[in-house]
Amino acid sequence: MIGRITYMELRTGLKGVLIFFLLVTIVAVAMPLIFPAYRDSLTEELEGANKVNLELPTDEGGMIILSWEPLETATIYMVLEDNRSSMVTAKIKYTGEETSITFEKDFEERRYYAVMAETDETVDPVLIGIASTEKGEDPFQELFQNPAYSGFTGGRNISILEVKGFITLEFFGWWWMLAGLFIAYQSVSVIASDFENKRMDVMLSTPISRRRYLLEKFSAMSIIALFITLVAIGGLAGGIANINAINEFSAETVFLSLIGCLPFLMVIAAVGILTAVLFQKTRVGMGVTFAFVFAEFFLYTFGNFSKSLEWMKSISIFNYWDYSSVIFDNLFKAGDFVILAAVAIVIIIISIWVFEKKDIPT
């Protein structure tokens, strides 16, 4: 019966897939939930910051506009300036009755501005709020200028203090390894184990051709790849919705950015099947398949170092899964999706040809 091997493989590997399903669900849901705490840890909370507004110039040497909410009992306002939020060495920048001031930005370093109000009701001035000329520092900003990182963001200047930048680095940055190596392990073991356990000759003694055998094994791997991809999509979308960031990172963006990895995983599965057929040993097949995945990663990385090395990217499967384009440009590259799918099919055809030429050990 057509599909019997696929069914048997899915049933046999169900336990391992479910364990990986739980891992993917936990990580995909938890990753967005970490973002608010991570962002807040790098963003200095200044007292009364919501009551003070600081507009910075777009050009160097422009004018800064500082405004604040009026206090009904205030008789006079005072603005203090310092390069530390503690304001221990503050200098008076302004005193008067206005609720906004404009002054030239003639400095480069971070400055803090504390707005105080004197009232008839209190002896000491009342703090309205503090504002800073800079937001929280992104510790990865300099790293993104490195070609090894910029390649995975399409050369974009992203911030990890934003949802898109955080998910791109912290989720997609490792997803290829987690999902890719899992599929590599599964695809090698489903073939090599039949060789090692002396089941291959028994399997092929039934009315099942070698072609059908490999195609159904590949179909099982493709279904597993689709399953874990859909799980990741649901988990990531749920986590983003939980932090109320769905307007910044929509469910459609999550779907398109992750579904693009499906043919990517299918190529890895096809390579795993080919190595299993060639070497007939689980350890050797896994070693070669893992080496293939990391070699493709390094080809893509090196291809971003300079224009003279860009040709390396064209032979890397990572170049054809451009999740950054979906996340930042709302552009899903269907052509690249088709290219990866075609590569997977070609590798499976080669695997079938090799398998039909191979002797089956008994």
C-alpha cells in the first residue's frame, strides 16, 4: 500500500518528534516573553520620564526641544543638566515660567535633564521628571557591523531593543541549527538504521521498490519538517501576541518568515538520506550531514565578508532562506523557495540513482 513506509516511519519516530515538539513550543513561546525584561534591563528607567519630552535634532548641531507637563501649583520651573542620571554635578540650564525650552545640541555625549518646579506649598523644589538624550544602549549594535552578523540581517541596521531585531537575532539566529540538526539526525537514522539492523534486505524483499522506499522516507521527513515548522509558527505568534507586539510583528510575518525554512530543511533531509545511502552507517552519515550544514553556514558567512567572496553565498542554502526580507521588508522571495525545493528534489533523485546501484549487505 502506498504510504505504508511513510506511516510506519512517522509512527515509529512519534515519541522523538513529540519531545522535540515540546522543546520547540517552549522556546518559540518563551523567546518573545523574554523580550520586555531584556529591553527594560538595557533601558534606564528615569523618574517621571513620561512627563518630560525631549525632541532631538536629526542633524548634528541642531536644536533640542525640551518640554514638560505643567504643574498647577508651580510658581517657577528649573531645568538641571548633567551627564549622569544622579544629577550630583548638575548645572542650572533654565529657570522661568515656560513649560518648554529650545537650545543648541553642542555636545556628543549623553546628557540628562531634570525638570523641577518650585511651589508655595513645599520648601524644596518638586521633581516633575528626568529625560535623557539617548535611549538604552544596544550591546549588539557594533556586532551587526561585522559581516558575520550583518549577512543574516541583510546588512540592515537593526536594534535588538525592538521586537523585530530581538526575534531576528535570538530566535532565527539559532533556529536553523536546532531544526536543521534535528532533521539531519532524523533523516540519516531512518535509512542507516535499516542497514545497521539488517532490515534493509527484508524491507526490499516485499513488493517495495528502492525508489518508493526512499521517496516515502523522504516524505516522512518532509512531513516532520512541516510539523515542527508549523509548531514554531504557532508558538512564536502566540508569544508575540502575549506581549502585545502583534502590530509590530504580525502573524503573517511570522508565518512567511518561518515557512520559508521548509525547503531549507528538506534539502538537509535529502542530504541526510544521500549520506545514509552512501555510507550505510549512522555515525558517518550524521557526521557528513552535520558537516554539510555547517559548511553551508560558513560559506554564507564568508560570502558576506567582501564582494570578491560573494560567489560563496550563491552555493549556500542559507542564501535562499531570507527571513530578514520578510521581517523588515514584507517581501517573501518565492523564487528562492522554489530553488531550494528543486535542490532537494535533485538530491533525492541522485540518492535514488545511487541506491539502485548499491549492493544491500545481508
